[in-house]
Amino acid sequence: MNALKYKVTVKNGRLDLPCLNLPEGTVVEAILLIEENVKIDETEYLLSTEANRQYLTETIEELKNPENYIYVDPEML
């Protein structure tokens, strides 16, 4: 595996990488290292994928039904 390293700035929510002239369909693995001074919104991150959105939506719906709750008596712990 070959590695290339670029330091780029996000503009309009996109990364602009130099043209690498890679053939279409080339599989690449991208690892993003974010500088510490950047704060990521946790809610935005959790909703960033369809699988997460679906899971969270289903879980919220389950919470609307009290029969799904597990009650614990603290004195029994």
C-alpha cells in the first residue's frame, strides 16, 4: 500500500485534494486527523450516517412506550 499525506482546509464542507490522476474506481482508504482546536458537534456526528439516524429514531420511538422501561429500586442495589 502506498501512502500520501496532504494538509488541506475544509471549504464549504468539502476537502479539496490535489489531483492525483488515479484511475476511476481506485479504492483508497482515508484517515482524517483533525486539529485539536476544532470542535465537533456530537449531535451532528451521531446523525451523520443513515444507520445511526435509523437506530436513534427507532430508540426514541421505543422510549415513548413505558412498557419498555426497566425500573430499578435503588434500595435493592
